[in-house]
Amino acid sequence: MKMDEGKLQAFMGKLVVDMGGAAILANVVLGEELGLYRAMADGTPVTPDELAGRTGCNARLVREWLNGQAASGYVEHGSGRFRLPEEQAMALADEDSPVYVAGGAMVLSSMYLDKDKIVAAMRGDGGLSWADHHPCLFSGTERFFRPGYRAHLVAEWLPALEGVVPMLDRGGKVADIGCGHGASSIVMAKAFPSSTFHGFDFHQPSIEQAHQRAQEAGVGGNVFFERATASDFPGDDYDLVCFFDCLHDMGDPVGAARRAHAALKTGGTVLLVEPYANDELDDNLTPVGRLFYAASTCVCTPNSLSQEVGLALGAQAGERRLREVFHQAGFHHFRRATETPFNLVLEARK
């Protein structure tokens, strides 16, 4: 068959765009860590020398960095000065913004830093534990998901569940499974001071970080963190059990859901937040889908394969497969409560 030169050139163009995106995201990590975006957040045009002076960085390298940012459309350029527009600042400089993503780019750093480990997993049994990744994965994951939790969890997700907000207002007992650095627990603890929140994670360094985050947030009185797995976390008579963007990472999600069922009061609720996905591959061939499939190849699925059972749902499991998990665990009520472009928000009730 004769090769289609037009298709080849179109693909090469796409590949160059993707390579440029990967390279500029490495520069986003630099800009976030060095405070370059924050130093431009006031929207005032600056020269490379001025920005270098504000941040204590090498002026020549700052100029090269700014040139790349301008070429990517992340900053504006004119007459030798560079400006970070307000819209870009929301995504790159303001950690309190609901669309802040710069800190989450650290997740992508871990995928490159752990390349040799991922290669070994793909040539072996597929397993690579979360705990064996570069530490930037842990902080990057917190910073990737935290803006969404702040924007949606209390305002939209919890109200979409039947009777949960009134229960939390009165004073309920909540388990947050796979809590990581505790971002979701802390958001809820701030909003519902009459309730108690118990965060559990199998990764001890994350639990230690969660303790620190809670003290910094001033919610140490009603949020508690403890090392435990999803299948053996302590306690019972919970009103609400939460899984935030973690169930698909687990080796035995059915066992985790079964433990949640046993730990809940009669009538209690599971809040399951998972990456947005449709049920069929062809319906996930989207920009969001490719992001989640790529991350799942390097992080989520290897972690599941490193644990007992190794069901390996992956980050694009979809509602139908998740429903099957909860039905196997004994839940008969399961529905989509709401959604965002990045998340499915699902409710299961005992």
C-alpha cells in the first residue's frame, strides 16, 4: 500500500505539538517551584531582569523561560516585556483558584523520574507500589485534586447525596479512605465542625503530612488521621464513607467496598469520586481520557497490580464497572449523583 504523505505530515505535526507540550510542562514545574508565576500574578509587564530580581533567579535563564512561555501562549510579550494575564494567573499562580493546575504538574514529573521503575513493571508482573514512586507524586497529587475539592465538594458533591448535608450539620461520623495528605478531610472538617472525620491511608508519610496539614488549617479537633488499608480500616457506625479518586488504584476494590458496607450504619452512604470516564474505550478517546489513561499506565494500574487481587480497574473504569464492584460488595443502591468534566460523583447506600 502506498503511504499517505498527507497523513504522515499531519501526524508529525501532532507529534511536534505533543512534544512541545511535554517540554513546556517541565517549564511549568520550574515556574511553579521558583515562584516565577506568583511574581507575575499582579499582571504588570516585566522584563526578564526584573523578574529575575524578584525571584532571585539567573536572568539569562529567566529570559529563555519567558520566551518559551510566550511561544506557548502562557504569557503575553511586547516591547521586551512579559505579562501574565489574569486568566492564566488563575491556573498557574493562585493556589486558591478552582482551576489552579501548576502544582499538579508535579504528578507528570514523577512519571518521568520513575521511568526506569515503570519500564521494569511493564517488563515484569506490572506492579509498582504507590509508596515506591518519587515523593513529588504525593505532593503533586494533593495539589492536583485539592482545587477541585475546595470548589465542588461542599458546594455541589455533598448536597447531591440524599440526606448527607443535614446529617453532617447535626454531627456525623465520616471515614475518608485513601485520604493521602488529607485535603478532602480538611475541606469537610472546616465546613462541618459538628462532625468528626477519620482519614485513613496505607502510606505512612502521607498520614504524617495530613496531620501537619490539619494543624495548619486549624481543624485538629474534629479530623483525625491513621495508617490503615481500605480493607481493614478501624471503626464502625459511620454515617458516610468516602473514596476520593482512589478506589481504582486499589488492588481489591471489591474488598474495600465490602469493608465500607460493614462499617456503615444502616442507611449510611458511600461517596465515590472517580476520574470521569464513559464505559467504552471509543467514548473516552478525548483530551481528558488521554490524560487519565497516560497517568493510569504509570501510576494507578501498576499500584493495583502490586497489591493482593490486583483487579487493575484503571483510571477510566467507568460507571458500569464501578457499579459492578459495589453490587459485588453488597450495595443495592448505586447512582450517579453528579459530575464534572474531570470527575464522576457516585452514591452508594447501605
